[in-house]
Amino acid sequence: MRFIVGVFMVLHGLVHLLYVGHSLRLFELQPGMAWPDGSWAFSKVLGDGRVRPLVAMFLVLAAMGFVAGGVAILLQQPWWRPTVVGAAAFSAVLFVLLWNGGWQNLDDQGLFAILINAVILAAVLVFHWPDLGF
């Protein structure tokens, strides 16, 4: 169980790096996907051109949190819980702030990231799962 959960956390963190590349316009995750342009919280204040590198930096931080938490699980370190909780909460809030405010193409707006982060938070904080014994 420890191996599966640890690898999942690392992979979830690495997926955030795909969004880094997309937000910097190094590549497109999907043709026509404009994310994070049009963010309800940032775009009107900063403009999309300034939002993209800021988002990339925040996504790198979230990825680092998940990777660190996953490695901590694999190495049986007790600090994995606050690390994973912090990364999941930070990532979920970030994707909510980057939402464009529309109800179309929610999967392009990070809906699945928010749902995965919510499941991680509920599992760790509410159900105290997984009990890895350390």
C-alpha cells in the first residue's frame, strides 16, 4: 500500500508539470485549450501574459509538494501527511482561482485536479487513510 500511495502522489505532482508547460505555451495539452487565460481571479488584474508565468511558478510549487510527500511516504517519513495536505489544498485553491468562471469545458479548467485533491484531503484529514504505520 505504501508503494502505491507514494507513487500516486509523485505522479500526481508530475502531472502538474504538464500544466506548467502548457501555461508557458511550450506546448498545448489540447488543441484550443486557453487555460489559464481568462482566470476570474487573476486575468483582469494582471493580464493573461503576466498570469501564465505566475501560474507556472505556483504549479511547480504544488508539484514539489506532491513529489516530496510521495517520496516521504516511500521513505516512511511521518512528515508526509502535512506535506501532502498542504500540496493538495494549495493545488485545489490554485485551480479554483484559475477557473475562467464558465461552465463549459470544466475538464480543461482543472476540474479533475480539484476532485483528486478533494479526495486526497478527505482521505487524509477525515478518514485518516492511509494508515501506513509510521
